[in-house]
Amino acid sequence: MTPARTDSPTDRPRPGLRERKKTKTREAIRSATYALVEEWGYDATTVDRIAERAEVSPSTIFRYFPTKEDIVLTDGYDEILLTELRARPSDESWADSLRHAIGAVVAVGEAEDPRAARLRARLALDVPAVRARMTRNMSDTGRLLRRAIAERTGLPPDGLEARVHATSLVGVLTEVTVYWAEHGHEDDLRALLERAVTALERGLPGKKH
């Protein structure tokens, strides 16, 4: 068995001053957006209002986020997911690797700001523009996952098999997010994701008579 690496995103070297300033600005914009959305609703949360609350210019916002939807959705979790998948033992089942990697992503989100995850899920359910942007962003996630699958299996990253497996996981992430919001965030997100991975692993049950 190939041992899993023990390093994690939290073990990386401390970023330099320039990068820390960028991170601080990015987080100020996101925090301002979340607060304004809760106060005013998504449509009334304009870029100008966000800029005023975050104490930056509108042009600064667009240097960090191409669209307002990206402010809500950008979370940096794709890189964590990819790193965790790459760190799993090579002979571990794909489903177990997914459970571990997804669990790591959820743990980071819960540690950072669990309210932000709930807000993103609710907006993806209620706001068509956010849902459309999430779908587009998930296609980028799928391309990253195809790379991880290719590295693990030797399959070509653009081959049909890698595409099918990557798209299946993207579907899990998307549908669990929407399902979680539809049910008022009452269920444990990690448990829902594990349940969805298990559903993929086992396939559809036979019809009950």
C-alpha cells in the first residue's frame, strides 16, 4: 500500500505579506457581500454597496472577482479537494478516497464560516444567476477531478471514463448542495455527501415488490 501523505493545506508555508494583503482584501469583500445579502437580499446587494461596506473601490472588487456571483461562490475548496485526493493511498477504493477528501473540504468550511456555506447553498437554490454560475464553476471542478483520476489510474484525463467519473462527483456536489438548501440545512452536510457517494458506489436498488 502506498501510504497517504500527512501534509495538508494547513501545513503549507506561511504566505508572504503581499499574498496576505490580497487574502485580507478578498475576505473583506466576501464578508461584506454575505452581510449585505442577509440584510438586503441578493438582487439589492449591488457592487457599489459591497465596495462601500468593504472599504474598497468597485474596480478592486472586479480585480478579485469577475462577477458578483463569483463573490458568493468562490471558496478555494477545489484545490483542497484535489490535494486530498492526491494524498490518498493508491490502492484505496475511489469511493473511500472521495469520502475522505469531501470530509476534509467540509471540515475546512465548517472551521472557516459555516454560515457562508449555508448562504451559498440557499442562493444556489433561489437565485438563477448564482445557480448558473455554480454550474459553470463545477465544470472547472470536473476538469481538476479528471486530472486527479488520470494521475491515479493512468487513464487519459480527456477520456470517456475519466469524464464519467469526474462528472458523477460534480453531480454529487451540486445536487447535495441544492438538496441541503431545499431541506433548510437541517441535515448534516457531511452525512449527506457520504450518503450520495454511497448511492453512486452501490448503484440503484432493485424495485421493491
